[in-house]
Amino acid sequence: MRPGSGKRWTGIHPPPSMATPHPPFRADHVGSLLRPPALKALRQKKESGQASAEELALAEDAAIRDAVTLQQGIGLQGITDGEMRRKSWHMDFLLQLGGLESAGRTLPVAFHGRTGDLFFTRPDLQISGRVTRPKPIFVEAFKFLRSVVRYTPKLTIPSPSMLYTQVGRANIDANVYPDLDTFAEDTAAAYRAEIADLYAAGCRYLQLDDVSLAYLCDEELRAQSRARGDDPDVQLALSVKLIRATLRDRPQDLTVCTHLCRGNFRSGWRAQGGYAKVADTILNRMPYDGFFLEFDDARSGDFSPLRYAPKHVRVVLGLVTTKVGALEKKDDLKRRLDEASKYISLDQVCLSPQCGFSSTIEGNDVTVDQQKAKLSLCVEVADAVWGGL
């Protein structure tokens, strides 16, 4: 631990100077919430031609209003739409970028669950043209969210690093992008256009979700990357370049955070390994205001990489799991916060679940009541540790 970098919690409320009036908040959450069964059924009907887009949109509106009521009633200050309009946290956004094409095949992605492997399927994507943003992607969705919240509306979108993860160098046309520098600049430009429109619509709290960085902590996944012709260290450097270009010249009053996780599909996971391989790079070279880091079990490693966090950033510790319904104990969470404070001042720390509850439309193996209890627990512990939100 660097001298003076840690402030350990003693059980006494901190002074008012430690308050967090801006995002990320002392009690926060990653974003996605369980979809109502009726909404999932209606989406299937729409996809099979038995329901209209207008019917689905009205049902999504209603589900978002309910999600907002849930979050605000619990006491959360950063309010999302629960990603109710999406089938998956990333593909709904990425597939609307220009320059991508698919041969129509689907690729299985293996996740490890408690009872065996699960398979998420995604399209086989290639980049065959310049990456563009032909039209606004989530701007209208954000406008609706903003219209129904009392507190701070928060939007989640996939990190630009996720686009590269979906294709890899082998599936980027070398005639279009002979070097990855141009690919990075085009991708960042597409994101900057979306962010500019979101800002104009009133967005001041944005989160770029990114599993690719945590996957770089897993030796097996690093080996798989090399087998596909990618160098994990080159990929990390590319991610830094993408994020720095994406957030270049952003407005000063726009808070941008990122969320790293090791996979979240129907309570399954993909990667394991602590943050040591990437912590210094991501915490010091990526210009984020906050980092949502999962720490719900041993797969995430210990807290020692937090020592790299510069003092101006917030680190949101994902100590509450969304993968199982059993509720954590308050004293255990306080103890873990105390452990983390050996490496980072609690002035910089916030608390959240480790991931969303429904990164895809299927959702995790938890109930609506368990979801509410876990979100409430974050608020209650934050109130006890930091003396109010």
C-alpha cells in the first residue's frame, strides 16, 4: 500500500466531506434488471410476427416505469431503464454500427454454470467496411428514461473495445483497415457521435460495459486469443487507444464509468483471475471517472490491484453477487470494505452488485424479490458505512 493511500473504515460515519453527490454513487448498480415474463413473451410474439413493434414498445415503456419505481423506492440515485428494450447488453448496440456484416451463422459462446456449461449464441461478424454510426442508437431510449425519473438517469452501452472482441483481427478486412489505428479512430468517432447526441439529450451519467478487459486476466482465454492470431497485450493497448479516442474532448460535466466483469449469462461466467495483469493500465491510462469491478467471489482475486487507483477516480466494488439469490450479510460486506481499505481510501469507494441481473433477456437464476433485496442491501450498507447517500 502506498503511504497515505488507504483509509480504513472504523464503523464511524465519515465527515460530510466524504459524501458522494455525483455519480458513481455510494450505493450504485450495474444496470440490467430482470425482464417481466410478460415482456419476454411479447418480444417473442413480435419476433414471430404475432405482435407489432408498437405493442412491444408500449410494454417496454411500462416495464421501464416499473423498474424506475423500484430503483427510486429503494433509494438508489443512479437510475437505469433496466435494459428492458434489449435482448443482450451489447449486441443490440453493436449491430447498429455501420461496416459490419454476417454470413448468417451463429457462434456458440460457452459459459460455466453451477450445473454445467451454458451456451450464448451470437452472429458471426466481420468488418467489411468503414465503421460508422448511420443513425442514433440509444438516444431515443435515453430520452424516455429521462422523462420518467426523479434522480440521475444512467445509460449503459457496450465499450468500443467490445466491437474488436466480437471480430478479432482475422475478421477485419485488411483492405479496409490495413492497420488498427484507423479502425480505432473510426470506431471512436462513431461512439463520439452517439455520446454527443446523448449529451444533448441530457445524459450526464454514462457507463461503458466491457468484459474484454477482465477476460485478459484469464490465462486460458489469453491462450485462446493467441490461437486466433491475437496478442492479448496488443489488444489491451488497442483498448486504451479506443477509450482515449472515444472520450477525447468529452464535456466536463459528463461522468463516464466502465464496468468490468468475467461474463454474466443465466448466472454463468466465462473468465477467472484477478485484475493484476490489467489494473495499472486500465486505472491509470483509461480516462474514466469510475470503475465498477466485480469482487463477489474468489474468481475475481484479492483487492491488492486497487493500490493502482489514482486518487481522482471512484472504484465501485461489486461485492453483492447477482448470480445466486442467497442474500449477503451486512457484516460480511462491511468486513470486505475494510479489507479493501488496506489498498484504497474509502473516500474513493462505492458499493454495488457485481454485475447486472439480466445481461441478456433470459436473466440470472434469481427472483424479483431477491433482486430487490440485493439492491436494498447495497443502499443499507452504504448508509451505514458512509452516513447517508
